[in-house]
Amino acid sequence: MVAAANGDGNGERHSLSIGSTKGMVVLQVGAYAVIAVLLIAACFVEGRTEVAIFTAVAGALAIFVEVSWPLHTSVFDAIVGAFGGFGMIYATETSLAEALPKTAGMTGPRRLRRHVSARFDAMSGDELLHWCTLWAGALLIVLAAFVILGFLHQMLRRERMNMVLSLSHGLMFDVAMAGASGWVFAPVLLRYFGVGTLGARKPYVVAIIAVIAVALLAALSWASTRWAKDYRAVGSPLPRFKLEAGNSDDLRNFRSYALYSLGLVPVMYGGFVVYLALVALLVFVG
């Protein structure tokens, strides 16, 4: 991303560049590695716990980027993004958890019998596709609200400087917040990679969709390195961070904020990839 330019008393401009793009990629790989480990762990727990794990993943991504987002956004943009993003995460978690059928199980240190949530392979493909359709409808409403509210906010500003820049940065943030909710669907994918009946159906189709999904995640990571280079080249005013030209601590803090936030944005967009992969599997495998 770039760097902010601040003028000193003599009118000189100082530019600041983000950290290395290699560091961004390492951060993204680390995030995906943690998600992969959590997917493996989800194989050994009940359905509701699976959903809770990836709700926590989506929430952690959203909270971190909400706090450390360094681009040209206002408090209004942050509030709108938080309402839309966390609302989508909560609604997705609640819907999937309530949709899971209950089954009798023996749990606890004394092996007490109680009703537990079944896993997603106990649900029909049509039922899951129904919930995916509802999620897509909710997402369209949220994205439309982001665009309308963002545009109105820009038009009502007294000083309409950098309107396009501010709107685009705000929407980039808002869409990332909504995209994080797609990761709540991640445990549903396990029904296609297990050892049961569903895991054995159309393995070549499952493999092709998995390869395409990984390729899309890699493309998002590559795109984020281009975003960093573009922002570094053109510069950008950053009102959320008041940097003193000669304060090396402020400059160093900004590098960290920009690196970590920009590095996690494609991971949050990866929630859309998870959702699309699930829909493709539901349509072509069932």
C-alpha cells in the first residue's frame, strides 16, 4: 500500500512504503495453515462445534482488520463495515447451527447420554443449497447497502476531497468484512473429503473443484501484492493515522498496520471462494 505523504514546515513531502510483499505472502500462507489445522481438528467434533470454530476464525479476521485498517476510510465506513460483516457472520453461524439435525450421543467425562448436533454429511444437498441461496440473497442486500450508504456519505461530506479514493477504500474494507462470513461454511466442505459415502462420490469432480478453489486463493494473494505495489507508487492520504514526518516510531507502526491488514484482506475475500466451492460441490456432487 502505500505510503502516506506528510508535509513538513518547508513543504517537503515524505513518502512511506509498506513492508515487503514477501512478508504479506508469508502472513497469508500462515493464516491458511492455521485454517487447515482447524479443519483437521473439526473432523473430530460435533457439527455445532465445527461451526463455532470457523465463526471464531471469521470473527478474528474481521476484528483484526477492523482495528488495524490503514487506508483512507472514515469512522462511518468502519461502523457500516462492522455492522454488515459481524451481522453476516452471526446470521451464518446461527442459520447453520440451527439447521443441523440432532442425534443421540455419549459425551462428557462420565459418558452421559445427551443430544448432540450431527455433522453436515447428515444433511441433504438440497437443504444445504437452500441455506446457501439465503446467504447469497443476504449478501446482495448487504453489499447494496454498503454501496448506497458509502455513496451518500461521500455526497454529504462538507469537503469532498478524494471522494473516489475514499469510497473505493471504504468499499474494499466493507466487502472484506462481509467476505469473512464465508469461512463459516468451511466445515460443510468436510462432507466431501471424508471416508463415508459422500466422500467417495465423484472424487474427480471434488478434486477439480478443490484445485480451482486453491488457484483462486492463490490469485487473490497475487492480486494483493499488486495492490501493495500500486499504492506504494501513487501514495494515499491516511486520515486514520496521524504520522509525524520525523517520528520513526509512527512510520514503523504504520508499516506493520499496512502490511498485516493488506495481507489479511485476500484471506477474508477467500470466504467467497469457500462459498462458491461449496455451491459447486452441492450442484455437481450433491
